[in-house]
Amino acid sequence: MSERFEVEVFHRTSGTWIFQRPDRGYPSVSIQGDSLALLLSRIQSAIKQLESGQWDEEGEYDLEFVRDTLLGLWSIYQQNGLQDGIQKTQDQAKKE
């Protein structure tokens, strides 16, 4: 299924878009399919090592890779001043 509608774009590079969909409360972050597959592969590898009790530097590297990739996306989000509403929502959820 394909649908077209206008979005407000806050940030755009070849691999990352941050945009506001009209039907969402917070801006969205896009990620390329190959990058998503790589993140999934790294997480699955780390989980397999944890479950088998054979944790090594490769598992640590996999988790650090995923963390660093997500931190990079979050940093772009913050640079565009978009984290404020999300932080307030997280703070409210912690109080409840």
C-alpha cells in the first residue's frame, strides 16, 4: 500500500530524515532498510551470545554499534530542538 501526503522536514541527509507527519504527535525519524537490518543483526548476535553465556568482545562491539547509531540519530533530533516534548512525556510517565 502506498500513500502520499505532505510532511514537514526538519532534517534530511542521504540516510536520515526527521519529519513531522500530520497524524503523529511527535516528529518521526526514518532509517534506511539496510541500516535497520544491520541494527537488527547486531542485536540478535549480542542476544545469542548472552543467552549462550559466551559473551565476548564481539558482543560488546555489537551493542556499542547499535548504541552509537541510535545516539547519532538522537543527537540529530536534539540538534533540531525536537526532544523537549518527548522529555516532558517521559518525565510524566516516570511520575505515574
